[in-house]
Amino acid sequence: MSRRIFVALLILGALAAPLICTGVTLDADAYAVGTVKDTNSNPVEGATISFSGSPLTATTNSAGQYFKALPAGTYDVTASKSGYQPSTAYGIVFVSGQPTQVDFTLTGN
């Protein structure tokens, strides 16, 4: 293999590594957005949002908001955090090119 090809492959690998390590997929063309609050309407920071049948997850920020790009399809979406009962929204359809909002209210244990 020539040095030029080797360097090109090395650079390509370095550029692709952050996408692989952060869970970004090239076929993610739908978008999940939403807010997680507690029963007093306070934002829940650090809640994990998971999508059935997918390794993808999102984590809420200090305002309780999350955003995740994912492949279009139908998912059960779950919000969970230690100290709260998990909450699941079933059969949520994510359409290519469109954001789908899924909000949650978590009840403390």
C-alpha cells in the first residue's frame, strides 16, 4: 500500500471515529425532541431517554430537554433516572426529516 493511500485511510478513520464513538449513525434521518419534568413541573436533568430495539440513547440537559437523531421508524420511548419511576411512550412514529416531540413527567420513588 502506498504511503499516500495509507495516510488517506488514516485521516478517514480519524474523522469517522467521533461519529462512531458518539452513537451518530449515517442513516439517522428522524429526530426525537422533548422535555422531562417531575410532577412539580421542575426539569429533570440527567434523565436517560432510550428507544426500543436501538442502542441509541439521549440524556437531558439542565433544562430537562433532549434531542436525538435516529433512523425513521416506530419506537417505544422510555425516560428513566435513578430516584424516579420510568415512563414509557409506546408506538411513537418517527418520520424521516421531521422532529417528533415526546415529553415525559417522572414520578419520584
